[in-house]
Amino acid sequence: MGTISETTLPQINYFYPKTRIGITLIGLAFAAQFLPELVSNIVAIISVVTIGLMHGATDHILYINSEEAEFKTKIPKTFIIKYLFILAAMGSIWLILPKLALGSFLVVSAYHFGQTQLQYVPITESSWLKKLLYTVWGLLILALIVLLNLEESKRLIISAIPSLELGFLTADMSKTIIISLLIATAILFIILKRKLNWKAVLFELVEVLAIALFARQCNLLVSFGLFFGLWHSLRASQVQIDKVSLKQQFSPKLFIKESLPFTIISILGISLMLLATFYLESQIRMEMLFLVAISMLTLPHMFIYERFYNYFDSYRNKQN
């Protein structure tokens, strides 16, 4: 394959233009507020607890593939131990140092979101420039979702960390943060202009504008649910199916089958957390507790994906 600038969009590995067009249209439809808010909320929740959780429920397959083994191999004890250890560590940080946990969650999530969105960029995964692009793009998207729903976001965060002072986060400060991240993202794309097709950059711009539009028009739950379920999880699922398929048979049907057990376990675990908080009469809002649970799952999930992408980056280089 030639450089990205010499190809058409459908030929860019893991770009998925049809998927991008589809989810952008869905985002714009939600921004137009055709559906009642209650229905939009339900759709957002369903997208998170289905495809949102499912894309992380196949981490064992990604781990095994990175070990040069077939995914039907018995799940290694090392995977289970490492996964549970990182998950428990993140939970402990939320209990002991919640401010650190919140900051870590935002940065790790930003990097991981950018990694899913932009890993098609033809630079090695070990490049600091690519990692910076992942992080800045992800922070931009999180800023749009969180800061365009500023008061709602503040209430959620304060319910979990009452001592956190967020008075500095005004509407003007939010605009400054968003514009600064937008400029930083644009600068990184300019630096990488020789590596990117202008059509790909145009797609990225349109998607950012669509995310900004529905984040402004919809509430925090719908904004996060749409982005997490469609832009992130659906695309991440497509990438993992196609990458694993390079080595062995792996289809969407197998993806669903293999992800179901851990998806159910995740739903049960999150439900128990919500019930415990209800019976303990905690002040933390259920939406925030759900995000805490997601953050606990995100950290080990991100480490697995980092390993997976690095492995297939090296695998592709060997094939070439």
C-alpha cells in the first residue's frame, strides 16, 4: 500500500468512512431533537450498556492474540490477575484520592478515545507525536461533552468529590479551553499534513463539529452515551474484529458471542455498585457512580488495547 495521500478513503486501513457517515448523521439527528428527552436518554443508556460494554468485554481475546495464541485458547491466569489488580487499584484510588482518580480517568480516557479515532494515521504507535495527537484530540472531545454541559457536569462531579472547587470553570473559561484544544489539534494535523489525506482531515473536522453540535443541544447523558457507544465503541469493535481477522477467523458474530459473558458480568458488577450506593444512602449521583465504574474498567482496558495496537503495528511492519 502507498502512502495515505495516494489512496482513497475506503482504502485507508481502519478508517471506515461509511460507519463515520452513519454515526455522524445519527448524531445530527439527536442534535435536531426529534426524539423526546426521555427516549434519547434510554437510547443513550442502551448504547453504553450494549456496544459500549461489549467492546471491552473481548479484552481477553486481544490479550491472547498479542501473545501469539488463538483466541479459543483458555483465558490465561495472568490476564485475569493483571486485569483484576488494575481494576481494584483504580477503585482504591477513587476511595483514597478521588481528585487524582478523576484527573487520571480524564487523561486516560482522552488518550484511549483518540487512539480509537486516529490509529489509522500511518505513523508507528510508539511515536510520541501520535500519542500526543491521541491525547489532545481526546481532550478536545471530552471538553466539548463536559464543558458544553457545564452545570450538569459540575453537579455530577461535586456529588462524588464535594471538596473539589470548580468555581473557576465558568462559561468563558470553558470556551477558552475548547478553543485552545481545537487550535492544538489543528496544529498537530498541520504537522502531519504529509501523512494525511485531506479528505480524512475533512472527515475529522466534520465529526468534531457534529459532536460539538449534539453536545450543545443534548444533555450530558445523551452526549456521552452517543459518543461512547457509537464514535468510540462501535469503531473500536470494528478495528479489533478486522485486526484479529488478519491472523485467524473472527467475525462480528463471534465477537458478539465471545463478548457476552464479560458484558453480563460487567452489567452485574455495575448494578451491585449502584444498589450498594442506594442502600448506603450515598450522596453520589447514580450517573457519576456509573462513570466511576466505567473508569475502573477503562484503565485495564486501555492497557490491553495499547498492547494490542502495538503488537499489530509490529505485525503489519513484518508483513510489509
